[in-house]
Amino acid sequence: MGQAIVGDGPTVPTLEREGGCGMAAQPQQSVEGVGDEEISQSDLEGFSKIHIDEVIEYVNSGLRAIPPPLDLYRRYLRQRWDVYELDFTQDRIDWSERMTDDERDVFQRVASGFHHGERNVEAELPTFMMGADEEDKVFISSHLEDEARHTVFFDRFFTEAVGLDEGSLMDVLDASYEFRSNAGPGVTGLLSYVSDELVKDPYNPRNRVRYATIYHLFIEGVGALSTMKITLGYCRRRGFLPAYYKGFTATCRDEARHVQYGMGFLQDSIRQAPALAEDVYEMLRTILDMNSANGNQASFEALGLNTEEVRRFNIVQLTRKLADVGIPLPSDLQDVINRMYPEVTGG
Amino acid sequence: MTGAGGAARRGAGGHASPEASDFLSEGWLEALRVSLAAWPDDAARSDPRKAESYWRYVERKRSAFEGAFALGIRGVPGRGDGPVYVALRFSGGTCAAVELVEEERVDDEVTLGLVCDYADWLEIVGGYDVGKAMTYHRLPLAVGTALDLLRIVYFVYELLGVMAGVPADYPSPVAA
Ligand SMILES: [Fe+2]
Ligand SMILES: [Fe+2]
């Protein structure tokens, strides 16, 4: 059953396609075998045939012409999937009988960060809605529902596949918290402070741009994609965890809408007030300074990627997002980006 | 918050260890200063979640931080409803002073401040994770901006951990 991911798929792309990593390249053709249209239309079952690199490319290709918020909302209505349709029976077997201890160890460490990341981006998003335009509010309501669904997805994964004791959502969050590899609240946990500040002054454009920089640009546009690449690349290569594969690939397609909206928001904000680019830079400098403490992201090798590949993938994603926002990269920031540690987080 | 429940072991019933001073007393403030002078000790450094790069970050922030970080604790029994601020003053990379600061003066005397309820502080003392408390809005900012905090966040995280680890005889929470 688990093999179906590979067996039924089209040509299985190599993981090096992005990891290598066409740093400056903006591929015109986002996919091999599967087009953006197919990803856009896929139902949950269809995701078992789609490679994560193709969905990551779909996230980025959508940034060339960002749709307005209500168009993204309509897309959400078409693409929404039912997290309760997933069946984790095979995932449980794969987890307990087929994966090695090392694989389980790294996988649950990476997935734990995302479990909390999903919860944190869900809980902190309403503050961004408060000062948004009315059209944006409609889209943000769909974004919020996505994040709630992603949180439930990880709750189901940790209880039904990993086998953590069931309980309230917080009970399972508390249990998966024990797997994380870094001390402290992490970048998604620190959203609480950025959103507290936004609540006090929800229309303040500088607050909003800082928020979108840490939330949409960094957490969703950089950190999340690396977790997707690591875990989904592993599932596909090994033919394991089919429900995780389908649900998390669908999650990645949802992220495309979130990242496109966020990059569109930043583009518009900076077009109207170019000085706001400084707020993007300052937030990024701060995040990357925090990232400099992250030296023990241990190894991802058990899942088939080495630390340097993940690091380079992060750098490519971050550089691309800044290009998409349309602001030049100050040389000090480029230096810091080039030195960054792997950032495996998301939401 | 849920999940800790060990706070009462450190007082709140008079069973603190012999070396514990009353929470917020001169003796406790001095014990905190001594702990900060010895920090990070081997036990702190052996935490597998804190890499060398983590300690380099913390060291860099400690060396550069000129000012006071404070934690305000609201509703400490016998001290009114408002927060009592414990301020840690740093200069030249060392903690020069540990003192209580009145709420009215905190904006003038403190560079960065967080605040929490006494009940939440007892949970942290009992083992509830500081990172979770920060994530779940249990330690909001009282002085400074979000960026100010993010710029030194793991340093602050460590300071809170040291503070929670100083033995204290905590007064029993007043029943609501
Ligand atoms: Fe998202
Ligand atoms: Fe999400």
C-alpha cells in the first residue's frame, strides 16, 4: 500500500532538483510530468502521485502573477480538502514496523516543529485580520481555516500514526513538544509577541509589514517548505506513510495560497511606502540572528537529506521570496543569509 | 496553564528546602545574583537542545546588553494586585545588580520587561516550559518592543530559567 506513492507516480524526480540548487534560477517550467493545473485541481487521493518538489515549484511559480485576495479565496473554496478523509492505518504500520529507529527519531523531531508551527500560525493569524482590507479579511478567514485543518492533520498524525496517547489537542501538542530539538519558543512561538504588538495598533503599516515578514515570508515561505521537502521526499523515496504524504502535500498546496497572499501584501505595502522595506530587512536580520543559535538541528540524513542540502534549500527559498517582494538585498543581509543554519519550522 | 503542578513543592506551604529564602526577599535576590554570576553552569551546558552555537549566541547577547531586564509578577500574595518587578541589571557582560523595581518606575529603569501572573510563575518554577509560556501569551511584554525581545530572546529565555531555579519559599496563592 505504502509503495503506491512511488509505484503509481509519474517519473519520480530526484530530490536534488531543488536542493542543488538553482539558486538564481526561476524555472519557467515548474514541473516535470505534472503541471500547475494538475496540482491546482488535484483531490486528496491524487496527491499520492505528485512529488513535493513539484508542489514547492507550484508555490513559487504562483508568485510571478499574484492573484487578488478574492481570487485566492475562490481557489481555496475549490481546493479545500477534508482532513477526516485520510486513513492512517497504513501509516501506523509503516511507523511501527517498517521505519528504523533513526528514521522515526528524525521524522518526529521535524514533524513536532511543524505540529506546533501549525497551531501557532492558526492562533496568531486573527490579529492580522483586524487591520486588513475587507477583501483581505475574506481571504484571511480561509487561511485561518486552513491552519486549523493543518493543526488537526498533525494531531491525527501524532495520535494515529505515531501512537501518542489521545487527548485534547493541547495534550497531544504537549506530548509532541518533547520531541523538538531546540530550546526556547522558536520562531513560530515568538509570533505571540509580534501579534500582541499588532493588536495594540492593528492598522499600523510597519507592524503589519513586520508581521507578514516573519509569518508569510519566513515561516511559511522558507521554513515550512524545508519541512515539507525533508519529510515528503523521505515518504516518497521509501514508499511510507501514505496518509501523511497526501495530507501534507495538500497542506503544501494550501501554503501556496498563503505565501502568494503574503508576498502580494508585502509587494503592495512597499510599493505604496518604499521605506517599509527597512522593516522587512530589520525583521529578517533579527530572525536570522536568532537562527544563528540553531546549530544543533542534528542531522536529517536518516531521512535522506544532509544538513547542507537543507541549509542551501532555505537560502534559495529566502532569496527567491525577497526577489518576489521586489526589494534588493542589502549586502549585510546577504552575508547573514549565506551563513544561516537550517530552519526547519513552519505552519 | 496546565501540566506542571509541581510549584507547591517549592513553598506555598512552607516545605521549601533549607537554603531557600522567602521569594523576593533580600536573601532571594542575592541568591539570584550569585546564580547569575555562576551561570551557565555545567548542568545548563549539558542540555542537548542547546548547541555550542546557542551558547555563543547567549554569550554575545550577554556581553552586549547594557541595561536591565525585568520580570514583573502580578498578584504575589501580600504585595497587592500589581506586578512586582525583579530587575536584572547588566553591564560589561556581568549582572551588576538584582533589585526590585516599583511598577511606576519600571519604564524609566528597565530596558526590556515581561510580566506574568503569580500562578503561572509557580507553574514555571514547577517545571512548566518557559518557551511554551512565551508562546501561549503567559509572559507578555511590559516594557520594550517585540523586536527588542526577539533580538535577545534566548538570553531572556535563559535568565527566566535561572530565576525560576533559585530556591525560594513561595507564599501560598490566595484562593480566588
Ligand atoms: Fe500556512
Ligand atoms: Fe499550515
